[in-house]
Amino acid sequence: MRTKLIVANWKMNNTVPEGLKLLAALSREVRETKECEVVFCPPFTALFAMSEAIEETPFKMGAQNMHWEESGAYTGEISPLFLKDLNVQYVLLGHSERRQLFGETDIMVNKKLSQAIRQKLIPIVCVGETEKEHKEGTTFDVIDLQIKKALDGQQKTELAGIVWAYEPVWAIGTGKNATPEQAQEVIQAMRKSLAKITDVPTAESMRILYGGSVSDEKAKGFLKQPDIDGLLVGGASLIPQKFAAIIRATEAPQ
Ligand code: 13P
């Protein structure tokens, strides 16, 4: 049984006081997480204060990115060791905004994945097709290639339990989402690719999330799908009542 995972990606939103306020509001709404794990990925500047405050809650900490080296002359970058220092357990890798706006390549994602595994941070590797690719009908090929490149050269025995997120680029922040059935189809295909590259038990141990304009109203539809193990939420994670409703959607009868 894969435990459902609900991840808040705050992106470049929330100062430290704003982040703490949002966390406090959410922990008033959600006092325990019976059926799922909930992870917050605030901006780096809020990680320190958040990692202290989160100890009083049932939630966990994640980061939005990291560098693939432990230290060195990489001005402006964040080492995985800094994240571990702050009790960060999860890290988003290869988010489409990193890939599209900051030139992150599959090779960089591959190196980050190796380092995250080495540091025992749980990677959430993001993949997804652009609108053009979606229209051309190449979604499966694009995602298959992103997965292969991320896993190239990785030790198969180290891959159990890593997390993936299918985020169609055309669905991010646009209000347009894939239907639960479309997302299920892609995610099922992802699990098949993962089984081919690793093996069936390893692929079955990996959680695969859907992300892209997830709302409180739509959460349950995705969570009902057999291969969708959780949600990666942007905009709706900034509104406590909406995010709380998304968390509760994991508890509702399927
Ligand atoms: P939205 O939920 O705002 O579309 O963002 C999705 C996302 O990119 C989460 O990582």
C-alpha cells in the first residue's frame, strides 16, 4: 500500500511571517493526517523558521530545488547538506518552471537525483509535456524519455520509494487540468516504464503524483484513480481552507 502524499509547492510566494501564518492556519484546520503524508515546500528563506514550527504539526518539510554538489563555488545555490540541516525530508527536482525558465536540463536533474539519493533526501522528480507536445500526441514519448534520462546510470537498488510528479506544463497555473482519466493513463504508463527500467516491486513502491491546477473541488477525482498516489499543489496550497480540503479529500470514502 502506498501512502498518499499531498505536497504544497509555494513557489516564490510567502515571506517568513506569511509562511508561518499560513502554516498555523492550516494546522488549525488539519490536526492530524490519518490517510496521507503532507509536505510543505516553502521558499528557501522560510525553511529555517518553518522547520521549527512544523515540529508541532503532523506535516513534513520539503524544498523546491537543490544543487547536485555538496559544496563549492556555486554562488546562489543550495547544497543538499543545508536542507538536511533543517530537517528537510523531501526535495522537488526538475520542476517544469526550473526546466523552462532556468535552463535546467535532464542531465542536471539526473545529477540532482543521484545526490538526493546519496543524501537520503526523498526526491520528487517532476516530468510533463508542453502544450505543443500534448497537441502533437507525443506525451508518452516525452515523459518516457524524461524518466529514462533521470534514471540513467542510477543504482537500481537505490530507487525504491522515490517519488515522481506528472505535471503537464499546459496545466500548471492555467486553470486547465488534465482530466483524472488522462492523468491516470499517463501515470499508469509511467509506472510501466519505471517497471521496465527497474523491476515491478520497485515501480510499485514509487509514488506518482499529479500536479497542474489542482483545486479542492477536483482533488478527489484524481485521488480516486488507482495509479495516482497524491497531488502536487501550487496555487491552491496558498489558501489554507482550500489546501485543507485537498488533504481531507484523501480521507473521504473512495
Ligand atoms: P498550480 O497548482 O498552481 O497549477 O501549480 C502546479 C505546480 O506547478 C505544482 O508544482
